[in-house]
Amino acid sequence: MADNKDVINCPACDKPMTKVYMQGADVSVDVCLDGCGGMLFDNRELEKFDEEHENIDEIADVIQGKTFEHVNEAEVRICPICKVPMVKQGSGKAGVQIDVCNTCGAKFLDNGELKKIRTFDDVSTNKAEALIDALYNKNLEDVLGENAHKDIKPSPRRKFFEKLVYNRLIK
């Protein structure tokens, strides 16, 4: 989907969002500057800004020194582009739950979530992976005994331990 050019209202606080042109990526990100500080990324835009080395100077400049209102992050959001309910989805980093539109691919981040995603360090990831491996291997030994080595990592059992660790221990 192409960059949305329309002025839209924030899915969290319903205030008009400001388009912030990100020169290096040649896209505009919608930022709720007069409300909650949330950000809406059109389909695939978030991938351009979710790593710490990627440039977000334009966003940092417009939010610097601002105070944003608090919103209920658990509330179901309505996509301002498609007008359909968004779903909560784990970002895979830092235990952040982002709102995603399954119709157009837009992603809404509440105030501060972009920073959490960008600064999630690999040390935490390595510790989580070690804990997942330990829990997973111990469980396999308890359940399967000497056949434990035959199980493969991408099994549903492995995914259970990944969710357990990432959703409970890394926040």
C-alpha cells in the first residue's frame, strides 16, 4: 500500500494526526502531536524505523519536549484508513503489543512503544533464548525421556516456551 496522504484521526484518542515527512525513507508517518503521542505507520513503513541504527530524527524533533495524554492501551483501536477493528499483535521485541490492521497493514504504536522496540537489546534476546532452550529441553526430557533429542525446535511445544518467555519475562 502506498503512503496515506489523507489527514487522519488518531485511533487511540481521535485527535487529528500530523504527517511527519521522513526524508531518508521518503515516507510520511502520522504522529498524534496534540493528543496521545501515538504513531501510525502505513503498510511496511515500521520496518524502516524499528532498528536503533535507523534514522528517526524528524519524529524525535517534533515530539521533543511534548507531554502527551494517557490512553487505555488495551482498548480495541479502529484503523483510521480502513475503519475496521485493529488487532493486538506482538512485535517480537520488548514484549510490545502493537495494533495492526489486517486489511491495509497499518500499524499503530502507542506513545513510547517505538522507543521500546528500537532499544530492545540483544543481551535480553540472548538471555531469553537461553531460558527458552533450558525450559524447552527440561520439558522434553521430563515428557519424552531418552527420545527428547528427536524433537525439533520449530515444534508447537517450542513455540509455547517462546511465548511463555517473551510474554511474561521480557517487558
